[in-house]
Amino acid sequence: MNPRTLIVFLPLAVILLGGPMWLPPLRTADVPIRTRVEPYYIENAVEQTHTPNIVSAILADYRSFDTFGETTVVFAAGLACYLLLGRREDDQA
């Protein structure tokens, strides 16, 4: 194997394989999402967004730009697959 490949691959492998060890344990009550973000959404979502469904309020109001970006990426990927897989041999110039 090329030495330059090892120089790039080994630190990346250590980060990717060792990264989960630095994360907080699953299903614990003291992680930041449960102590800061989740209570704020539960307490304020209905009155700030006037949407009775908290999940819809989060996706459509609080995270609307992020959701729009994800939708755009999925649409672009689907369109690219359609254009690539939909070509016929007689269509090529």
C-alpha cells in the first residue's frame, strides 16, 4: 500500500472508529438534546408556531431551511438517477 494512503487513511480510521467512544451514552437523561432542546420545543412549539403537531412544527417552522435543503438534495439525486438511467442507446448523439 502507498505510504501517502496510509498517512491519510489511518488517522481517518481512528477518528471514525474511535469517535463513538467520545459520544455520550445512549438513552441517558443528561444529554444536551434532552436537557435543552427537547423541553424548549415541547413548551413553546404550539404557541410559537400555531401548529398542534409538535413534529410538524419542528420540521416546518424551526428547521424549515434545513428540511428544504434535504428535500432539494433528494430531488436532485432522484432527477440525476432518472436522467442517467432513462437514457437509451439511440438517444445518444
